Amino acid sequence: MNFVFFSPHFPANGADFCDRLKKAGATVLGIGDAPYEALNGKLKTALSEYYRVADMEDYEPVFRAMGHFIHKWGRIDRFESLNEHWLELEANIRTDFNIFGTKLDFVKNLKRKSRMRAFFRKSGVETIPQRKCSDRAGAMTFIRRVGYPVVVKPDSGSGASNTFKISNTRELDQFFKDKPEDVSFVMEQFIEGLVVTFDGLVNRDGKVVLAASHRYDQSVMEVVNRDRHMSYTCFPEISPAVEEAGRKILRAFDVRERFFHIELFETKDNRIIALEVNMRPPGAWMTDAINYTFDIDVYAAWAEMVVRDAAGGPYKGKYFTAYASRKRHLDYLHSHADVLAAHGDKIVHHQAIEEVFSRAMGNYAYQMRSKDAQALREAVGYIHAEKA
């Protein structure tokens, strides 16, 4: 298999994906904008060739890179970045070179929240009332139907950027005054609940070969807008209601040979409501959380699925894994040294977060695992405790 990995250097776990692809038997070719000398050693070893482009947003040089690879290496079997930002470029390349995977005719269904709703309805999973938010009159029509508060968010995008809760007419007017003209927004009824995910791998036959679930402790929208820390937990067992909804949504979208990251709302009265789909690995260290929870290598499981059509597993959860971040501007009660001394027996990883992800993920984060869920809750509370 000839596999072109787009942007293998960013995010950093691209090196792990490329490394496992090579170990599974693929010839891995990279396209990126970083100098070859700047690539880490693991990535250099995994890549059979690296083609540098000056601007990854410019389609023509990427198209030429593909032509070069085909001339030198033969037919290209896969083109992936595993990154939400490049979904459309990937689909364009796959369409132009007839490569397996999502093509241009379907990619907008995976990018636009307004298009996802048709598939949620097809799945039978409850969905959030929503409408396109292009003008104030239309917004008021919607608000008269569902009432305040509402949430506005970009139709295309992830990570809760430019996502706002609107609770009254003054805030609505301010939104229309400030909103960027070049961004299309949707408006949704505000749902009181926490985001729970259904994540994993679906093979080329549409069969789920690995499934996991995370629950956030805070609203990601509030974390981003208030510049706060956040935490989540990966569970050794998936709630039956979450798994049922997630599998119904996967069947409706009928995607093949991909990571999936499905976000759902879990309300206080135990309703499960479809929020959005992301056909990529989950972010915020969740791939590693899956590894720690199941004691596996999810990077290798994905590569084996892609290269050899291997199912792997069965995968059984063994631990709870928690993520807890910190923000530089907050005054914490316990120092980093205190955290390591108090909870070092549970901490499996900790490091600074890349600045581009820090608004949602924090400036520094700790990943911890234990078979004792309460011990993890106490550790998260200790990390997040602020001075009075």
C-alpha cells in the first residue's frame, strides 16, 4: 500500500500514525510545509519520501506533489491527514486521483452541522432543534419557537471556537453586530447537559472494530469563552444508550475505514441527543486516553485496519483514564511539584500543550489512570483547586 500522509508533522501524533503504518507494511509518503530537518526522528524513519510545499492551503502544489509520488512510487492507495481542517482538501485529492475514501460529493455532510442533521434524523437519534442563522429576523423566528437561551456556532468547524450562548435580545444584537461576515453560522436550542462521545474505528466493511467513550466535566463552549481549565474521563465500559446512539449514527453516515468521533449530549434526565460527527481521531489526547484505558496501541490498531483490513481485538476496558488541564492565568492552590507528589502513582503523562490548542485544552495537562474512578475524581479536583 502506498499511503500519502498530509501534514504528518502536525499535530505531533502524526509521527505515531506514520510509524505504525510503516510497521504494518505500508510505504508512507509525506506532504507538509515544515523543513525536512525539523521533522522528528520517528517521523523521518517512517517516511519513504517527504515533499515540502510552501503553503498547504494552496491546492496546486499539493496536486503536483501527488503527481510526483505517482510517477515515482506508482498508484497511491490512500490519502489522509486525520485532521478536521483538511477534510475538504483530502476529498478533493481523492476525487481528482480516484483514491479510496470520502470524495467531494460527500465531504460537506461531514463538515457542515446543518448537513449532519439529515443523517441524524435518518439514524432515529434525537437531534437538537437548529436553523441557519443568516439574519436577525430568521433568528427571532427560531427563538420564538424554542425560547432563550440559544447557541450559535459556525456551520463548519470544531473545537467550540466562535461558539456562543445567547440568553437575551441584547446579546443577540451584539452577536449580529460582531459576527464575521465570511463565516456561516447555525443557531441551536440550548441543551442543559454534558458532552459524551462515541469514538473508535470502523473498517472498510462498515463494522465497528474498536469503540470507546469519554465524558467532559464542563461545557467546552464555556471553557473556551471563559478561558478556563477542563477535564474529561475515558471509561472502561460504554453506556448502552451512548453505544446504541453512536452505532445508529455510524450506520446512517455509512463511512468506511475511518476513525470516528461522535459527540452527543447526555442530559440530566438521561436523554441522549446527537450533537455532531467528526470522522477523525478524537482530539485532546483522547487517542492516548483510549490506549491507557484499554492497554492497547490505537495507532497500530488503525494502521493494521487500513493496511491489512485487520479487525484486532476484542478490546476490553481495564482502567478509567482522566485528563485535567491548567491555564497559566489561573492561580492554583497546588504547585506542579505538589501534583506529582500527591498523585504521581496515577499520572501516566504530563506536558505543555501546543499553543494553537491551548484555549480549549489548557496550557499544561495531566493524564491519569486508575481502576478507582473516585481516586481520579479526587486527583482532578486537586489539580484544579484554585486559591481563594
